[in-house]
Amino acid sequence: MSLSFAITSLEQGLAFSIMALGVFISFRILDFADLTVDGSLPLGAAVSARMIMAGYNPFYSLAAAVLAGAGAGFITGFLNTKLKIAPLLAGILTMTSLYSINLRVMGRPNIPLIGRENIFTKIRDLGIEYPWYNLLLLLLIIILVKLLLDAFLNTQIGFAMRATGDNPQMIRSMGISTNTMKMLGLIISNALVSLSGALVGQYQGFADVNMGVGAIIAGLASVIIGEVIIGTKSMIVATFGVIVGSILYRFSISIALNLGLAASDLKLLTAILVVIFLSTPRIRKALR
């Protein structure tokens, strides 16, 4: 494996790990099957790309992407908590709506960013050589996101959110609104997913309306791989495992492509990986 191949896979794993953290919040902490992810990932890329094309600072476009993703999460939460629509259906409705919204934001299905200034070129201009400036910036961002997320999950509100997914009856008996916790969790989850979409768009040099297809499966695969390999002894360990899982998942995809697997078969590979890692704990138990 060449150094450039390893660095590229690592960079992709780091960029998508923020999306995986968002999936971790909805699926593992809230126990909420949120399919909004497939729409909020390209939403972040669309908002960021459109602002860059309009001449805005690319770092400001990341903040705008976070706000847009938070809005998407709010809509899903509103549909579920206020209109009493089932979680799965609420996510599907928002995801479907976001396809049209993303097209409206972009104005066309694809926005190329080649030659445009982005957050990576700004770091490059500081004198850091290729390919280290991409890796350094992504590492700094993911470390910051992880630290902030870990700190939040260990606050009183964070504990209440975690308990909402584990035991909602207990939370209600303590006078805490589970609907509020779900809403907050979905807002944070999709804000992270949208931030990941903005980073991926700037990293790849384009934003595409279809770049979110299958994102929820990739995020779930990253979460499961991390849980099996790293474990879930604490929230700090669990979030670190999600990041490691995302990196390993991207490495497996890159290796499969280099071995000659067609790009059209990647979704099948993802499904097989999820099945393997989901069944690993049961296989270990049976062997013991």
C-alpha cells in the first residue's frame, strides 16, 4: 500500500467520521432510525458550495452548513414529536423533501469547486506541503468536534439525552421532556452530518445532489465497526470507536476498488460488512 493511498483513505475516513458521529447520536444514543442523513449530507455540501461560488469565506460556509443541517434535524424532530409521525417515516419525509431543497440551493445537480478557494487551500497557503495540509486540517476539525461532543454528552443535558434512548419512562418520571431531548439530539445529529457534507464537498472539489445516497448505511457501518473493534465502555471510547470505524470502513472501500471491484458493487460490499460486524459478537459468544 502506497503512502499516498493510505493518506487519501485516512483523509476520507476523517471527513466522513463526523457524519458517522451524527449517525451515532441518532441510532445509538436516541435509538431513533433517522434517514434524514441521506438528505442532510448533500445539504451541507450544497450550502457550502453555493456560498463559495458566491465569494464567501469557505470557513463561514461550514457554519452555514451546520445551521442548515440543524434545521433539517429540527424538521424531522417536529414531524415525530409534534405531529406524531413514526421516526422512520419522519426521516423519509424530510430526506425526500431535502432532495428538492438541495436542487433549489445549488441551482443545478452538480457544482464543481475546482480552482475555487476552500478551507484546504487556505491551509496550503500557510506553507504546509501536500498532502499534509489536508490531513492536518481534518485532524484538527475532528479532534475539536469529538472534544465538544464528549463534553456535551457528559453534561446534565447530555445524560438526559442518553437516558431518553435507554429508558424514556424513567426520564418522563423525572419531569424531563423526552420530546425535547429527541428534538435536540436530531438537531445535533444532522448538524454534524451536514458539516461532514460541507467538508467532503470541499475536499472532493464538488457538490452533488446525489452524494448522500447510501450515507446512512455507511455511517451505520462505521458505528458498528467501531463498536466491535474499540468497544463502548464509555462515551469517550464510543465516539473514538466511531472515528476509527469510519477510517477502517474507508480503507476497506479503497482496498476493494484497488483490487478491481466495480464502483457499482460498493453498496453490496457495505451491506456485507455491516452483516459481518453485526454478527461478530454472536459468533464470538457461540465460540466461547
